[in-house]
Amino acid sequence: MDGARKVLGVFLLVCLGVPLFVATQLAVSVTSAVFSEEFLEKVPQQAVEEFPEAAEEFYALSEETGSVKDPDARAWLAALHKAEPSASNFLKESGIQGWLDTEVQPLIKQVIGVLKGELQPQDISIDLRPLKKGLNSDYVKGVANRTLEALPPCDAVQTTAWRLMTRNPKAVKKLPPCNPGFQQPALAVEIAVQRLSRFPDEHKVFQGEKELPGVNAFSWVNSLMWLLLLFPISLILIFSAVGGGKSFLVWSGVTGLASALFLYIIGKTMGAPMLSAMSFRGQDLIPRESQPWMNTAAGEAVAARISKYAEFVMQTVGEHIATSAMIVGAVSVAVVVLGILLARKG
């Protein structure tokens, strides 16, 4: 009878206790890692820091045959490359990169403040005046003028489209890639720049006027997730009592150690090792059949960026899982030691 009870206890622990505890701990660790101040600050900041490099790479690859299917768009891009060969320089000189550097990080901190209950959503806005100023700068107008100069002269039909645009910008949805002459370009550039910068000086990030309760969402969600662990822990204690009797603490501790070891291995293999084992590439998220441009060098570059961010996210989550596993392991060792001491006294 005692042997059957132990077999039943082991069976319940192996088939139910450990899998349920590991699955719940994984859910808790992933949520705690992703829904954290550090993660929400780090991901956008990394994207902003790498934006000039990524823009430079994609801009250079846009000249490759097959990257852009629309012939008019290819003509505009070819002219733009002659007018400004460097995307990162355009971002810098137009003020776009400076605006991203100064606005994105404070905005993320404000959003985090809302999640912590320190700010109200309606208090958050983003200042668009530096961006408007940059788009209206002489530099941007100069790039636009040089782009037009790099295009071939317009024919009669194309000239009509340009003239119509200068009189009624909304009437023309797609401008022909050609140079309309010496009088229209300046006016056309002025209208185009004005249309680019036709947005308000300030934009409210969140809509609505309803105030939210001052609750720290990070603490609330993380506390709720950790409370979920009580269920599998309770099952492990019950199953250990079934199989181990008075030694249920030792059984529980050993079960916790086994779970912690499994979790630690998962945490340490997440990131590049797991993505490599899965043969994951960024292209896997965008079917090649529906997006043939993914077969081009530009598509490969996009896929590489996606893979890089996937690795970053998984590595961050993996580190959190490994840390949680070490905590679980330490607690399990303490439980085993306590169980042995109590058994000796008994």
C-alpha cells in the first residue's frame, strides 16, 4: 500500500505538478519581463538609436532592382539618391533625428508614468513644432529642388498634371516623376513642403478626458501573476503529501528543484540559441509568396532587423526566466533542508 501511494505521488508530481508549475512560472516570468519599466524604456530607445543605421541600409538597398516595383516610385528614388545620397544625413540635417532623440524617450517615460498611476493620459502630448520646423527648412527644400533637377523634362500630359497640382494640390494624388520646368518647381516644392508639415503643433497621445484611478499597473499585474503560482504550489504540496507522507516537504523541495533546473535551461537557451534551433528568420513572419520583395536584398535586410529584435526580446525574457529559476531553486533547497531537519526531529 505504501509503495502504491509513492508511485501515485510520483505520477501526479511528474504528470501534473511539475508541468503546471513550469508553465505557470513561464507565464509569470514572461509577463514580468515584458510588462516592466526597464523593458518598455529599453526597446523604443534601442529602436531610435538604430534608426539612422537602419534607414541608411534600407535607403541604399532601395536602388536594387526588384526592391521597388512601381516604376514611378523607382524614378523618384533614383532622383532622390542623386539629390541626397545619405539617409542618415537627411535625418540629421532635417532635424528628424534630433526630434526623435529628444521626444521619444520623455514620451515613453510619461506613458510609464500613466501605467504607474502618476500621470493622467490626457496630460501626455508630443511636441511636433521641431518636426514642422525641420520639414520647412531650407535644407529640405534644397533636397526637393535637387530631386526635381535630377528628373527628365515633363511631356505635355505630365506638365498638365504638375500645373494642376500647383493650382489645387488635392486634385493630384500621384505626381509624375519629371521636371516641370523652371517656374513651377519652386512653387511645387513650396506646396509639397507645406503639405508635409500640415499637422498641429502638439498632438495628444491619448484621446478622451476620462480620468483613471491612480493605480500602479506594474505592481498590480505582477502581484496577480505571482499569486497564480499559489495554485501549482498547492498541488505540489498535496501530491507530495500523497507520495511522501511525513517527508512531503522533501518531496516538494525536490520537485521545486527539478522545475527550477528545467526553467533555468529554458531561460539560458532563449535568444540566439533557441532562434537558431528553430531555424527562425525574420522572413518567417512575412510570407514570401504574398510579398515577393522579401526575396530581394532589401527584404533580407528587413528580415535581419526583425530577427535581431526577436533575439533581443527573447534574450531579455530568458534572463528573467533564469533569474526566477534561481530564486525557485534557492527556496526549494531551503524547503528540502527544512524537511530533512523536521524528519530527524520526528
